[in-house]
Amino acid sequence: MPKLAPLMVAGLRRCGCEVHVEGWSAHRADREGVVRKVLGRLADLGRAHTCMRGWRPDVVYVATTHNWPALLRDIPLAASVSRTGPPVVLHLHGSECAKLGQPGQGTFTVLSSWLMERVAAVLVLSREELETWRLKCPRARFELVLNPLLPVPGVGFEQLAASRESAGTRRQTVLFIGRLVPDKGIFELLDAFAVVRRSRDCSLTIAGVGPVGGEVARRVAVMGLSQDVQLVGYLTGDALDHAYRSADVFVLPSYREGFPLTVMEAMGYGLPVVTTPIRGCADHLVEGVNALFVPPRDVETLARRLLELLDDDALRLRMGEANVRKVAEFAPEAVVARYAEILRSVVVDEGVRA
């Protein structure tokens, strides 16, 4: 996860760990053909082994996820690290563990179980995932962790709120940031926003790219929302900062997540959140305090909750202020020590077994 890497590295070094960084997997998957994708993953694997031979690490930490593409990428790494090589720790930023053992998921279940039992430890971001994984793969080691997050630099909630008030009579803006895939609830969001737009003069900003990006653009046009929905692509740096500062409400109606970094970032910018009560969001967010919850795939409730926030200035301010306070719990100095503790314990355990 590119955004997390600098925080993780800096935090682990503060905890006394020597850290070497190497990219794992290409980040152009939506534009890659099959041949290029296979060659790219083989190149990643070769580079990883070259780094391990040169650096001789005590442990290999892999930020990844759990789905078919990730399995096909991560299994070769786990399989090719010999029993006498460094232990591998996977950090799952979201997983499809609910599929394990379901009809038609036999191969997926077998490969998932094999991978989780082959690596030394698996880090997850929610209690739901932790309990599900421990039930499905009792022989593997799973640990609950939090993602680190830096506060918005040099800016408190009062300044954020004042900057939004100074925008005067501009249209209210709902912000979505995420990969453009159906599981993020992007199509339900378009349907819900169409309902909202009938009675409110507001706009929707969609930031992200993904395999259904073309379909999202087509639906926006067909629904007659081209003047109200801005498709801005993948944002970083000042453009991302501006998107958060310019928004009034953040929305992510995802079907499955660990604990989304975009939700944490939105909270840091003092935004109220509309999201689904799943996994990490259910663990850390309180209904009516940090977020308004919506069942996955429920267009009617999603529209109603967006309207509720857009119509209530006081509620937006209260939730935004509560969210700025909440994200202090995810400061790197409070979070990364847990990672260092787990990694050290893995090294000790593997040394004992050796």
C-alpha cells in the first residue's frame, strides 16, 4: 500500500527495526494484458529473491489483500521461500474470507488455507476478519492491527470547518474515493445520488480508477448527471488534499473492507462519513457520532442518509469534530509498535522452531 509504506517504515525504524523496502506487484493492473501481467509478477518475484539474498532479512512483510489476483501473486512467493529462509508475514488490507467453504469456492478455499498456513503470520484490520479466519484456518496465526495515519499537517478542526464555511454559497459536495469496482458500492451510489439530486442542488466527486470506470462514466451520462458528477480519476498530493477540503460529506458504501484508509483520511479532514457497518468500520466508528451507517446494496437508505447529513449543518460539524479527535488513535507512534512486536515475535518463534 503506497500511502502506508513511508509511515510503516518510519515507525518500524523508530522501534529499532532495520527496514529495507522493495515494491511487490505492479500498480497498473487495470491497464495490463495477461502476458504483461504474468511477466511483471515473475519479475517481482525474481527481484524479491534478489533482495532477500542481498539483505538477508529476518522477516519479510508483504502488504497485500485476499482475492484471486492476490493469491496468484502471493502463493509463488510463499512457496519459493525455503523452510530455512526468512518467515513471511502477510498484511491483508481487506479479504474475501467470507467465501471460504462456500459452494463453488473449493479451489479458492484450498489455496487460501494453504497460503495462510504456510506464512508465519497474517495481519488483519477487523475483528470480523480475525474471527472468521481463525475459524476457517485454525492452524494459521492471525493478528489484529490498525493502519497508521498522519494527521492533516498543521491544521485543526476549527480551521477545516472555517474553510468550509468560507466557501459561502457553493454547491454542497459528496466525495467518494476508492477503486472503481462493484464491491465498493459505486453503482448503488450513483442510483442514490440521482435520488438526492432531485431535491438538492449538490454535486458528487468520484476519485479513483478501476475496471468498471468506463461503465461508471457511461451510467453518469445515461442518467443525465454529467453536470453534477465529476469523475476526476486517481488523485494524489495537492489534488487529493483539495478534494478532501472541498467536500462536505464522505461516502463509501462498500460491500467488504478491512478498515479503509480513505475513511480514516476523510475523518482526519473533519468530514462526516456515510458507510457500511462492516469489519473495521463497525469496530471503530459509532453510529451518529463518527458515521451514518447504511446496509450494503441499500440504495434507498443510502440516499436518505446522504440527505440527512446534507440538510443538517450542526450534525456535520459535530461528526467532523468527533472524527478529527478519533483519528488521533491511529497516529503512527501509537500503532506501529504493535507491528514491531509481532514481527519480533515471529522471528523468535521461527528461530525456536529452526
